[in-house]
Amino acid sequence: MEVLVILLFVLVSYLIGSMPTALWVGKAFYGIDIREYGSGNSGASNTFRTLGKKAGTAVLLIDIIKGLTAASLVRYFDFIEPGTVRFVNLQLLFGLSAVLGHVFPIYAGFKGGKGIATLLGMVIAIHYLSALACMGLFLVILFSTRYVSLSSILSAMAFPIIAVIVYKNQEPLFIAFGIAAAIMVVLTHQKNIVRLVAGNENKAKLLKKHRNNHPLK
């Protein structure tokens, strides 16, 4: 019975992650399919680039909340002590199910985003200090280079190092998750890496008034 309940929560987590926020925002407020513009990705970065700051911020926050919500579902299991190995393992399971849903959303033909924001949300739920450190590193790299992709890759790669060395987290599965997450981010950014090496990756517009230039204008 307990296994069936856990599997049900895995499915719920996947469905939460599958909500194609960028796609819905694009269609509801701008009348476009975000996947047909910019990088063709239905994530926050392409939303910022294509639809502007307001739409991008909304998508980013909701995608973070998806991961945070999924990883927090374990709190409904009142028979599992918070902070225990089993508790963390279920957080990882539910959170990763949401990330999988974001990357392969059932509501959008299994064509989703790269899962960075949803991944961040689940990390906030599991180990917020590591998440905050990675967010700080992300911002430093972003403001230094203006490359969102490079910031995402390097902060993801730094995550397991920060968790183990800085915060002394010794949970094997959590460490394995950190390494796997870093690999996943690298794999989902292969095209960005090619463009970075070639020197033609798009740079973000920071601290400047960004005119809403969505495709219908």
C-alpha cells in the first residue's frame, strides 16, 4: 500500500512539473507558441528573450514553484521523520519527477524546457543553503559575462561541490543527485555550449530597459 501511495505521488509530481508555463503564458497573453520563436525552448530564458521581463519573471517563478511544491509533497507522509535519509530520498524522487515533467511535459507533446528553474525549486526545498549559494554564483557569472547558459552550467556544476565541501553534506544519494543534475544541465545545454565555443551565444540584456518585442508587435 505504501509503495502505491509513493508511486501516486511520483505521478502527481510529474504532472505538476509537466505544466508548460511558458507555453500557456505565451498562448494566453500573447497568442503565440513560444516554441516557434527564439531558441524554440519553452522555458524561462526563451520567454525573457522573446516576450520580455514580465512574462519571463512569471514563468521563472512558477517553474521554481513547481519543483519546490513537488519536493515538498513528502511532508504529507507524516510517518516519515523530516531530515532523515528516507525523507530526503523521497524529496529527491518527487523533485526529479517534476523536473522530468518539465523537460518532457505530457500536456505539450513531451517538448518542454531545460528544467533549470524547476531543478532550483526542488533544491530550495531540500537544501536551501546550497540553492542560495548556487543562485549567488549564477548571478555573479551572469553579470560578469551576460551569458545565461554559461551561468546555469557553471552554477549546476558547482552545486555538488558546494553541498559537500561548504555545507558538509555527506548523504550519498544527495551527492549522486548533485553530480547527476550537473551532468543533466550540461547535456541539455549542448547547443548553447557549441555557440559559446563559437562565440555566437546570445547575451542577456541586463540593467537596461527592455522593450517588449514579442513577435506580434
